[in-house]
Amino acid sequence: MASLAVLRDQIIRRLVGGDQISDSQIDPREIELLILQVLNAAIKIEYFTNIRAEDVHGVSGQYIATYICDVKKDLVRREDYITLTQPFVALPNDKGLDQITPMNGKCRFFIPVKVGFSSLYNGLPAGNLELKTGFYPERNKVFFTKDIMSQGTSKVMVKLIVAAGSDVVIPPDMEETIVKEVMSIMIPKMPQDKIVDNVDNPQV
Amino acid sequence: MDSYVTLDKIVRQALIANGEESLHKYARYLQFGMEGAKDFYMDSAQDVKTVRLTMDAVKQVELPLDFVDWVKVGVVIGDRIKVMGVCDTLPILTVRDDCGALQPYTSNVPANSIPIDSILYGGYYFFNYTNEWGELTGKLYGIGGGYTDIGYFRVLRNLGDHGVIQFNSDVNTTDVYLEYISNGFDPKEETIINSYAEKCIQFYIHWRVAWHKHGAASGNAKESEFQYYNELRKARIRVMGLTTREVLELSRKYYIQAPKM
């Protein structure tokens, strides 16, 4: 199984046709970024493939990134919220934001809801979520439907579906696909020859 | 097996059965689960909830939030319930003072006017229990049964926040015992379902999800509907299980000892 660094070096060697020389313009950071971008796109494809193939609405646990976030209070909106460390893969129903659990009781769990939950479910029996707390993402923040700070929750564990960070896990079956995809992006392309004549690639 | 399961558990079971690996559709499934539970509670559950309510100064008690219909209204005396009578002549209109505060009705019947008996007994006049000098003879013929000395009530659903039970002004208790059919939901508590209906509610959710699924074949919804009604039938049989002992008791209920001539 190759790590992000191993895969990055492999791609660079293939691009330069050997070890990277000092005056190469290929930036390893750009290759890493591309690997993660390709992997995140592949996660989304895997989600829909799983639905079609197995009727399973989820992705592999290898793509879960876990963070601990501090709960803050928005004094204007009077709602508790957390700021997400990074964005997540945009899956239907915000499934990229997989789970949030309070650190002071992990057997408790919060219920993911949509942004319009409080108005849509207002007055309906399901609106109180069986006394549980809901959460919904809004830009880079996640708001809670109840005052969780007063219940003693100051930190929460957030699980995101996203390929990020140097410790990202790349499934072995994905390695070749990622290498090919990144190389196809990185291989320099000749400028278009728009003039019909016998001169190739004029510098226009 | 527990006698009750939480609706939360049933909803999560339905999510698992539908291949969901997270709680992102929980609220939607919960809404369907609550609709299924409501149907079950009202038609099949035979669950009667009991509360003791305190009557206020205007002889009213607020209906519970989950109230659907009353089964018994009365007063606990010793180890028995003395039931009150239904009275549809209690006024729906309220009396308010100058400040708008609710005021109690009083019987307000002058002593030499229409006797209270004639109001209580459906407007019929009974004078056959007095002689020509106005003395009580102790015999009141013709009234028939069905009257109670505890008090009368009327359910007024359009008063207060959730409706009230209005009692007649002569009721001299403040502690009211109420048995009622609940819709199964109390916003302050987790919803619980009879274990017999666990599968039934789960299949109701599946049916509704299949019914509303975008682009799904109508055959799937029909199949789910069939499965739900099959589970509902099983749940009703379990809940309403009639034992041989009950049949025997019923058959003997109307055997009475006949006088020997």
C-alpha cells in the first residue's frame, strides 16, 4: 500500500523519466494536491457505484477524517455551532458530513438534518427528533438545533468524508487510477495548431 | 422481549433495512414512523393513558397534548373510579369579567324557579315526588337511570391551547381522573410503541419511503403496502388476542339466577 508521499514520488519519476532533477519545475506540493483532488472525485463516484451495485448508501471507512472541534455560541442567531476544519465531499443529503458526537458521551449521537429543517418540521411530531439534537452545515460552520453547551458539551467529534492531509489512506486498487489521472493532467500538452498549413504548432 | 420499544429504535432499523449507513434520512423516516404509530395508536393499540388532572376555578381542566378522545372521566373514591356523566347542555360560550378573565358558571337557579332536577334530567319536569302540600313523598318515578351525583362534563376542543374539559358548576372536587386514547406522542418524552407493532411500524415506513421514492416503480410501493397491511393484521391479532378463558367468562356473564316459583 502506497502512502501519499510514495505515490507523489512515483508520479514525479514517471513525469521526468527518472529521479527528479534540481531544476525541474514540477512542484511536489502540486502533485500531492492533485492526488487528493482526484481521490475526492473518486469518492463521489464510489458512493453512487455502491448504491447501484449493492444498494449501500455509503463509502468505505478509509475515507473518514476525524477531528475534534470546540463548540461556540453565535450570539446573534442564538445557536451553538462549530467551525469545520475543512470542507467535505458534497454527497446527497450532506452525507459528506458523516457524523458528529459529543465528546462527553459518545454513545449519544446528534442527528443530521437539512438547513430548512426547523421551518419544514416546525409543529410536526418529528420536529423534536425524539428529544435528540440535530445539526446542519452552513458554509464552513455546523449549527446545532439545541443548546448543547448548556448540556455540558463543549467539544464534539466530527467525522468527514474527505481525502485530506498527509496521512490520507489511498486504497491499493485506486493507486493506478490516481497515477494515470494525475499524469494525464500533468503531461504538457502541445498548443493547438489552429492554422491549416504545413507548419506545426506555430507560436501564436 | 421488552413489552415496548422506542420509535427511535424502529426508525434506525428501517434505515438499516434500506441500506442507509448513516442517520441523514432519520428525520424523514421518523416523520413516516410517527404517522404509522399514530394510525396504530388510534385504531389498534387499545392503549389507554391515565392522568390525574387538577380542576381550576372555572371548573375546567386542560386536555393533555396527546389527547385524541376520552374513555373515562371521573373521580377516584377509595379503590374505585366513580365516573361522571356526559352533558351536552353545558355551554360552550365562556363568561368573562371586565378584565377578560374567565369566570365560572353558577347554577344560578332561584329556589322557587325551575328545579335543578328538570335541567339535569333533560328538561323534563318531575312533580310526582311531592304531594299536594309540597311535601316530599320520597318516591320519584319516571326518571330512569343514567344520572350521576358526582358531576357532569363536556369536552370543548376549541377552548384553551389544546381544548378543555368543562365540568358543571356543582362539581365539588378538584382532582379529576381521566382515561383517554392518546395519539402516542408527547413532546417531552421519547415515543414508545407496543412491541407487537414493531414490525408493523417499520413496514409502514418502508411503504411510505417506497411510495415517495423518486422514479421508483409503482409495483414496489404496492408490494410494500401489502407487506405493511399484513404486518398490521398480525399486530392487531396479537394486541387483541382473545383467550379461551375470556370467551368462557363472556359466555357466563349473562347467566343469572332465576327466581323459583
